[in-house]
Amino acid sequence: MNKKEDLLQKIADRTIKVGVVGIGYVGLPLAVAFAQAGFQTLGIDLSDRKVNALNRGQSYIEDIPSTEIVPLINANLLRASSDYADLNDVEAIIICVPTPLSKTRDPDISFIIDATNRIVQFGSKGKLIVLESTTYPGTTDEIILPSLRENGDQVGRDVFLAFSPERIDPGRKDFMVHNTPKVIGGVTPDCLDVARALYNTAIEELVPVSSTSAAEMVKLLENTFRAVNIGLVNEMAIMCDRLGLNVWEVIDAAATKPYGFMPFYPGPGLGGHCIPIDPQYLSWKLRTLNYTARFIELASEVNSQMPYYVVDKVTTALNDVCKPVNGSRILVLGVAYKPDVSDVRESKALDIMFLLQDRGALVDYHDPFVPNLAREEFPNSAIDLTADALHRADCVVITTNHSEYDWSWIGEHAQLIVDTRNALKGLQDGKIYRL
């Protein structure tokens, strides 16, 4: 039996062991999905906090309740380790490490390189290796493939390599790992066959594409589509403001068209690990080919300026009641980048807080999901949200529309509000300044 047939047989028998490198917002749900499908699954992470929590059966991600983890731990189907040597006994390895941008806005794939080097160090022969981390087209072939070949292994015969972009949307309850279609591209047809066999055990629908580069491009198209359209609607908000129009009314009316229009909504700027970052990977790649991704660059310019626009809105609101920003007490509601999650990665609420502090404002915040930011520039914990706290604030800035908030109550007790999310929709009051 050759290595491909051996892997396919072990997948069919549920005897193959699965390793997930990086057990954060992407890796943990995936590891749980494979464990629930009956595979012994190992999560590898250099964070002792995550490893220890998972081995205790405690989840650190809202989308995965601890009640899902405990039975898997007890059944010996799921465990975590910080030692890459434990991958010796694993025959399918999925890489879900971060891919941030450097300070110069260039791709930082150091986590991918480090994970690949460690995997090769402890042996890759006879294994399936899948990259899920979002990156620029060509990464799998140009970075991971040469490392695997250094051992003399032939891809598609001795080792199997594929790319399958993650499609995790934190906070969603309708589309999870198991029912979100999964795009997969293999370096060779045999690589694709093995990867499809594995993912087919835990995911309802698979979408094979012709190459790893095509699969990498799929993810970038998805998030570039969102970034560009959000940039468009953010600029529309600015234009409507100049024209004295309510952008939310305009969008709602346009959304009644049954064809040719998809509503997007403005906000304080793009947050989260994917949408603000992923298009920049594509833009960087195209610059190496002497091409400027103009839509991406323009959308990034508009979206990155939204925190400044919000702060200007706060300044205008305070000026209208004869108060300066300097010395005013500002209460920011919601610092997570989206509703009902604790994720503050790339959250523009933090930028807004910093800009307000820089202008001399006294900034407090409340977020039911983020009790402490643990950041040098914001050492204070979240304050209690009381009627007195709302009333004492010279201005309340709504940056994240968590469903836990009682917006009518907030509107009743706050003196002045800048609403960047249309959370107070339907409330007509001169003290409310909408984006």
C-alpha cells in the first residue's frame, strides 16, 4: 500500500491523528470539529495559557462552549501541547497560525515559516499538511513546498500538501465550521484527494479548486470584496453628511431593490484580523509584479481615516453644546471590533480612544465582553455602565453595537451621543449625532 492509500484508509477508519498548529479563533473550532468527527486531535500552541485551558476543558473562545470540549477531553479525542515534537505521531497537520502585517504594512509570514520548519524538523514524510492561514497567492508553493522537498520527499507521493482558507466568522451562530463550504486546493491531484478525504469527514460541502494559489486567491477576493464595499459605504456616509442626508435612511431605501444591490453599512473603520489585513497581502503581492491594486489602496485609505472622522464628529457634537474636547469626559461603548465577541484585534474603537486622549479628553469605556484591555495606553478596566456614568459623560460614543446593550435606556440617560453604528435607530433626539 502506498502512502496515499495508507492515509486514505486511516481517514476512512478514523485512525489517522490530526494536529492543528495554532489553536486560536481559527484553530480551536477546527480542532473541535475533527475531534467531534472521531479523530484523535492534537492542538499545538506556544501559548501556555491556551494549552492549559484546553487540557482543563475550558474554552477561551465564545464560539466554542466548554461543554463541547469536556466530553472530547474525557474521551481522549482532544488535547493540547506546546511541544512540536508531539507531532511525530500525527499524520495530518493543519497550520492555523497568525499572519499579521509588519509596521511597514508588508506581510509577516514568520509564523508560517516557523511552523513549517518545526514540522519538517520532526518529520513530514507520509503526512498530509494543509495551510489555512490567510496569505498571498503563491505562499504554499513558494514557502512551504521547498521546505518539504529539502528532506528529499516528493510531494504527491511521500508527503501531501494543500491550502484551504479558513472561513471563521467569530460570533456567528448560523454558519460554523461544519456547514460553511470549504475551498481546497492541492499542489497535485493526489494532494487534493487526500485533503478532500480528511475535510469531508467533518465538513458538509467541499469546493475543490485547481491549485493552492487559486485557493489562496479565493480568500483574498472574499475579504477584498468586503473591504472595498465597506470603504465605498464609509465614503458614502461622509458624502451624505456633507449633503445633510441620513446615510442609514439612504441604505435602507436602496436595500428594498430586489436585485443589483447588496447593503453594506458604515462604521468607525475596519476591525478584526481578516478584512483590514488580508487585502493588503494581495496588494503587496501585486506590487512585486509592478502593479498597483487601486481599489484595495483606495478602500484602505478611506477605511483607515474613519476613526479621525468619528473624532471630528465628537468634536462637532461637543462644540454644539459649548464644550471643548480637552477636559471633556468621553464614555466609549464597545471596544470589540464587532458585536457580541471579545476580539479587539485591529479594533478601531481603540484608535478612537487614543485620538480622543491625544486631544485631552478623559476617556472611559464599557464593554460587556472586554472587562480589561490590559494595554499600556489604556491601563484602566471597563467602568460599570450605570445611569450615573452615562449622565456624567459629556459625550457617549457608540463604537460597537453589542446586543446586550439597552439602547433606549442609554439614549434616555446620556447627555450627548455620537452613534457610529445606528444602534439608536428610530430614536429622534437632537442630542444624537449619527455617522
